[in-house]
Amino acid sequence: MREVAALVDRNCKLFFKDKGMLFSSMITPLILIVLYATFLAKVYKDSYTSAFNNMIELSDKMINGAVAAQLAAALIAVSCVTVTFCVNLTMVQDRANGKGYHITDKCIGCGACQKVCPQKCIYEGTPYIINKYNCLHCGACYENCPVKAVNNIQ
């Protein structure tokens, strides 16, 4: 459970880290909502009405529910792409700039960092070693080290 909490915390930090990326990831869903409010709802509703007009009789509630479900599905699909892309771009930039975590000589070898690492990229050594290529930069090791031997390289 602690690993899941660390990943959620990491994702929140990544998402809100870059305000430009936050704006970029949210603009597409906002555009979709504006389009829906202005004319897409009517287009979808007319499309459903004309498609089912001769086959079965549908109430307005049923058609409105289908249109709303189509909007919800579109918002989820768009958000999955835009938010993930922006967060991954931030991670790539961090790796390219050499940001990450490093374990210093203050390490006492307790293994607390290794136990909480969701990626399992911390290996035993003196001091422990973080594989920077597999590191998610979640900060779980940094936050759980009892002697603060993990440094965040900015």
C-alpha cells in the first residue's frame, strides 16, 4: 500500500511541477467541453435521433444519456493521452537534465529506501546504489530514509 501511495504522490508532483504542461494537458478537455456545449451535443442528439428514428422509439432521457456518455468517454480518452504525454515529457526532461536521486556516504545500510522503491531500482552496496535509468523519480527513497542520506539532484 505504501508503494501505491508513493506512486500517487509522485504522479501528483510530476503533474503539477510544470505549469505550462499542466495548461497543455488541460486545454484539450476544455476545448472538448466548449465544443460540446456550443454544438456537439445537438449534432450527437440529431445523429442518434435519425439513426434510431424508424427502428425503435427512444425517450429524450435515453438519447441525452447516450450523448453524455459519449462526451464522458471522449473526455477520458483525451485526458489519458494529453495528461500522460505531458507527465512523460517532464520525466524525459528530468532524465536529460540529470535530475534524480543519489545516496550519499551518510547511508547506514538499513535498506529502508530499497523496501519502498516501487521500481525496485535500489541495490545493496556501501552506500546503496540507485539505478538512475530505471528510477521513476518518485521520491519514496528520499522521504523514507531515516538518516536523510538520499539527495535530490536538481
